[in-house]
Amino acid sequence: MRRKHRGDDEAEINITPMLDIVFIMLIFFIVTTSFIKEKGLEVSRPSNAPPKQVEQKKGPIVLKIDGSGNITLKGRLLERKAVQANLEREKAEKPDSTLIVAAHPDAETDALVTILDAAEAVGVAGVSVATVSR
């Protein structure tokens, strides 16, 4: 008996359906993956350098008006003509500071107007007016 040798009809593996399934799974995983960027904090590590000196020239400039219309700055009594010069000096020391005018309820309005005019002439950014308890 002779065996016939078939060279043309050899068994082949058809990989087309397997490739279809692989591509469908790839598309599924790409679509379902979330591309959200995680948020986090950047932390800077301390250096070995010596600490810097912190300037103590912060805080507001406080002018007080008492019941009789006297204007004081840091406990010193000011004349009305000297208010602008003192504000200029304080602004030079604390350029970004605001001005707080602490006025007594019985104080004259003229003293407040003098301070507000001087603050505008000097160029103080923010002015707040407060009342002091009796």
C-alpha cells in the first residue's frame, strides 16, 4: 500500500478570528481606561542654610484721635501740620501697610478729614476708620 503524500491540503490554523478578538479586547481596554491626572502637592525640602531674618515691619499704621481732637501716632501727640510728614515716614518704613484711624466717638470731624487728606497725599493704599470705646 502506498501512501499518498498530500502537499497542497495541509492543515492550517486560521488566526483571523483570534486577531479579531485581540483587537476588540484592545479597544475595550483603551476605552475603559481612565486618563485622569492625579493631583498632588509639591513639597519643598528644607535646606541646610541658616534661617533668614524676618522683617518686623509689618502691620497697619494706626493713628488715634481722642475725644478732644488730638491726633497721636505710637503714643506721640502730633500737630495737624505734621500728620502728613509722619505718615510719609511710616509709609517709607511699611510700604504695603494700611492705615487705621481709631477715632473717639466725640472727636471732631476736622481731625479725621486732616488724616484722610494726608493719607491721600502720601498714597496710602487702604484706609479704615474705627471707633474707640469711651
